[in-house]
Amino acid sequence: MKYTLLAVAVLSLTVAAIPHAADQGTIAYWSADDLKTGHVANMPFQTSTHAFNVVRVRPSDSRAAESHEGTTDVLFVVSGTGHVTAGGRIEGAAPLPKMPGEIRGKSISGGQNYALTPNAVINIPPSTPYLVQAEGNDLTIVRLKINVGMHPWSIVSTQQTTLGATSTYPAVAVPTNGRQGDVVYWSGESLTKAHTSLSAAADAGKPFNDPRDYVVLPATPTHAYNFLHRRMSANGQPPGVEYHQANTDIYFIVAGTGTVMTEGTIENREPIPGRPGEDRGTLIKNGRGLKVKAGDVINMPPNTPHQSIPDPKGFSYMLVKVNVGQYPWELIEK
């Protein structure tokens, strides 16, 4: 951020206080059906590190171009078609009153167009102009806004902490200097294709390829991406239970069906050596199941057991891991 500590302190006196990392909110599940119809409970949803809202765009809408200095915006298309123009320059740019770093304008010149179809995901870093427009029918988008305050990223510093370093994908240190990277776009078609390829390997009883063979998975100091296909093992066992103290896990379900179990207690719980706050187990006992399908979204806060129980053909999802370091959220809470 480009604000002084004094500016942040002054702003914090005039803006309602938001709890920091101690409060990452509750488990939240939004079904694609509810998102499409607009009957969405607990949305908008906000924590100290990230927030969700639903963006609905009609072809006839006249929308403003926008730029946010304080957030990376991640768009997940639930339904409809259209495009987003990202980058370039905002024509007629003007700041919003009393909201430093929030810029709006009439249009964008010199940007790049990205197709928005169901299951598409796009990562738009701070201070990057963008404009969403619908084509043919209404667009329903879940927008994840990630606070980009600078802070340590020790536990979930790279996607390799989830996927594991290999000779093809060696461990890479992620800078903690606030760099938020570039615009990254995943078409709905490419993510569905990744699901199909991973599913075909599972059907044939072959080991999964590394998802990074199909999907670019960047990491920044505040958030990292992963793409996972969940299947029962050959002996009928589900993937193990996960537990993270240092990050919120956000699921964008791309294809397939299954159940995400949460709450309850972890059977055969053990810590992961060398990774403080990371535990694993075999099963969640007395938990709560969230039935999932394409277009669903889940917010899984830290210190919450979670486990995927796939249906016979499995399911795939884009995972966003949000670092829950403590830092001001006042500038970007609205």
C-alpha cells in the first residue's frame, strides 16, 4: 500500500473497526443454485483478510471501469457469459470520495479482453483497471477481494507447501515485499479440461499427473492457488483430513460432485513435521457435510478440520489459500 502509518491510523479513527486475523469468520457455503437466483444468505461476507460479494451484470448495464489499490480481486464465474477487460488505462479516471486508492471511470483503453464463461477464474492484482461486461445473457460472478497488506508468509509461502516440490517444479521462495504479480486467467474450458484429464487418469487407475502440468498456479505474499481433483483411493478411502492454522481455504468447485466434511473431530490426528500449525488425520468424526457441485463456493476458515469425500467420479476445484496475517483492513472494507 502507498499510505503512511499515520494515514492508516487517522483513517482507523473514522472507520468502523474490523477484527483482524483473530476473526476469520465462520464456515460459509454458497450453492450455485442460490447464487444464480439471488437468494444468497450471508453475502456480502467479510473477514480481516478477505471479503466476498456477488456481482450480477446484465448486457444492458452501463458499468464503470474500476481499480483498487488495496485489494487483489479474484472473479469466479458461476453462470452466464461475457468478458472482462483488464489492464490498460481508465478513461475519465477519478478517485472515490474518502476511499483512497479506489478509482472509477467511464471505460478502459489499451486493456486485454478475457472471456467469462462458467467456471472461469481471473486474478486481478491491485491497481489494475478492469471492466466487466455481459454478453448475450446475465453474468453471475462471485468476487473474492483479498487484502494485500504486507506481512510474513511463512507457513503457506508457496503453492509447493500444498503440492510438494519436485525436480520439475522446485520450491520457489515467494517475496514478502507486497508484490502481487500479474493478471492470471483460467478459462472455464481449461479448468474443465484439467478436471477431465485428471479424472481419466483416476478411471484408468493411474497416478494423477501434477496439476501444474495443466494449470498455472501462482503464489503471492497474500494468497496462493492450487487445483485439486478428489477421488476415493483404490481401497475405498477418502483423501485425508486437513487442518491449517495459517490460512483460509476457499473452494471454487469446477466439476463433479462430492461432499466436503467439516467441523467434528479428527481421527488419528498428527502434526506435519516442520510445518507448524499443519495437522492431518484419516477421518472427521461427528462432522457436518456440505454437498458440492460445479459453481459452488466454500469459505473454510483456519483451525477448521476439512475433508473431501468424493462421489464415485470425483470432483475438482480451484483452491485459493489466503494468508491470515494481521494488518489493517480499514482502507478497503467497503
